[in-house]
Amino acid sequence: MQPQPIEYTQPVQYTQPGAIPQPSQYQQPATQYVQTTQPMQQFSQQPAPQMMGAPQQVVYVTQGKPKSKVPWLAVVLIIVSLFLPYISFFGESVSGFEMMGVVGEIADLGSEDSGDSGDSGDSGDSADLPIEFVFFGIAALMVGLSPFVFLISAIISSIVLGSGKSPKVMGILHLGYAIIFLIVAAIGTIDAGLLGSWSMYDLTGFGFYVGAFASGLLLVE
């Protein structure tokens, strides 16, 4: 659209009050002023320019879950179990640490006997032991060695936990030892006639079971 010209006239010169202005005072030639206008700018909404610089990097922050203290409880229970009875027989009990001393003495005696033994020869007609006696002996050996196994498991698990890792592998091995004992002891049940059936279940103290199944807590993350 073309702007329309606007006509302006010069102001009328006033005379004294009561005097009539003369035509020459107000009939001045009109001066036309053309209001110059700039063409309308068309504004269009444009996206704001992006800031110049290095490309922005999106950093994802993940909040790590707090680690459970349950595996540490398993280590404590395993160590505490060594002070509890591992063997209980007719009111007499042997703790885990005491059993470690007994096993050490037996090992020393066995090494001395093996050095002094000569060629004794074979008995020839040696009777085969029943399978339950063999498994009973294996179960007894597992109980005898369990304090050493449990103590090593506790030490390794504490080192792994101290490094911020999961002791799940050690927990599986430890728990597997306990499960194997249960199977072997069940097979190694001996029929003692009037005395009834005997197995290592009857001789094993509750300290062994505390140390054995505390390993399940090592699997908790």
C-alpha cells in the first residue's frame, strides 16, 4: 500500500484581540508533506540460531544401587561358627577351631607312620567294605576338613567384598560343599542293629550347619 500524503498548513498568525485576521494571514500556500514511511517489514518467526561451539554432549547419570551388607553377615556367621560345636557325641562337643588342632595332630601322626612303615604285603583276601561305610568315612572326612574350608572361604569372601566385587562364586562353591555333604551323609547311613541307624547327621554339631549354610547369604547382591 502506498502512503497517502498528509496536508499541513502553516499556523495562522494572530493579531490583537478584536481584530479580524486578514486573508493574507491564513491563506498561505499549503505545503504538502509526504510522510515517508518505510516499507513494512515482514516478520517471520525464525528459529533462534544455535550457539556456535563444540557439539553438546548428553551425559546420562545412573544412580548405582547401594550394595547389600548381607554378604558381610555371612562372613561373620562363618567365623562365629568356628567357635561352635562341629562334632557332638554323647554330650561331648568339639568346636571348629579345636577340630582344626585335632586334624593337624592326626596329619602329623599319619606322616610319621607312613615314614616308619615297611613292606607289609597285601592281605590277599581283604574284604570289601560296604558302600555305606565308605560314604560314612567320606562324610566324616568332610566334617573334619570343614573348618579349614570354611575359614578359607570367609577370608577370600572378605577380600572380594573389600574390593567392591560380589563373592557369589565363593558362595556357590561353599554352598556346594554343604550340599555334597548332605548327599554323602545320607548314603553313608550305617545300620548298627540294636543301636539303630547311624550317620554323620547324628554326630555333626550345629556349628557345622551354621558355617555351611551361611554361605547362602554370599549369593545376595
